[in-house]
Amino acid sequence: SPQRPDARWGPRSTCWLIASMPDLSNFRAENWGGRGTKVLVTGGGGFIGAWLAKKLRELGFYVVIADWKRHQFFDAADICHEFLQLDLRKLENAMMACEGVKHVFNLAADMGGMGFIESNQSVLIYNNTMLSSNVLEAARSCGAKRYFYSSTACVYNEAKQMDPENPGLVETDAWPARPQDTYGLEKLYHEEMAMAYASDFDMECR
């Protein structure tokens, strides 16, 4: 069930990825379609996306990265088999990136820290809504079997985030919704969108 993911994928909101990487000792291409299975990592020009792509390549996958910028420190050849410098706000580019892909790891987002978020609200909600929606729809249209969406701690109710007596956030704190800024709003909305796709189509979403 998309609402109750198993331990391999972590909770519905995926800020867990930063806090503790899952055990990948049994995560091999042979178990996920065979060696050479084509996977897409969007946002691979960033820190987490690049390291995820590098690890997937080491595990035997054929890795494609799609991002609108090159990585600052890695050469593309060190972390992936193909690097597509694309603007994923355009559906045709997302379709190109997802062609022949079995698993999509969507880590792409327009993000630059809290100062950037708070001073670019309209830009962020437009850019991230377009690229998140396009990658999800392209994954479905191209027949991807699995879709992973990297969310944010900003989806959590902001009043609970600001409460000094709160011992810690849990999944249920995302609802009733009061996400932090439009960045958190788009991420929370897209979590729900991904779960709706998982319910309606033959694509497992996390």
C-alpha cells in the first residue's frame, strides 16, 4: 500500500533519507530487474542525488541523471552512464528522461536554503509543481514500475515545528496541513499526488 510503505523505503515523508541511509546490502540490480536495468535519478546535479546515482551505478544499474545543471564536483562519467541536462518543467523533457526507465528516483527541486525559499515563494511553487508533476506523469506514461519521491521536513505542520515543547515530529503531524512556505506546500501536495497515481496505475510509489 502506498500509504504504509515497508521499511526498505522508509516513511511516507522522506526526510529520513538524510538522517539515516537504508541498508543497501541486499539491494542489487539482480533483484530489481537484472543488471543493466535502467534507472533515472532526477536532481543528480545536487548532493544527495549525485551520491544516490553513484551508489546505484556501483550496484549494477544503468543510471541516467536528469538535471538542469551539471554537478559542481563530480564528472558525470563517475556517477552515471548518461547525464541529460534538461529543464524538467517541460513535459517533453521529462518524457525524454524517462524513456525506457524502470525505476525513477525523483530528487529534483528548485531549492537553495531557507533564505532563498522565503524570498522566492512564487518561483518555487511554480517550478517545483511543474517538474514534480511532469516527472511523475512521464514515469507513468513511459511504463516505469517504481517511483520514489524525495520530500522535505517542510511538509510538517509549522506550528508544531515552532513549538519548543514538541518532543519530535512524526508522520501524522503533516495533517492537518500547515506546511512551511510554498516549498513545503508543493512537496506535501505531490506526496498525495504520487499516492493517487500508485492507487490508479500499475506503478509503485514511495
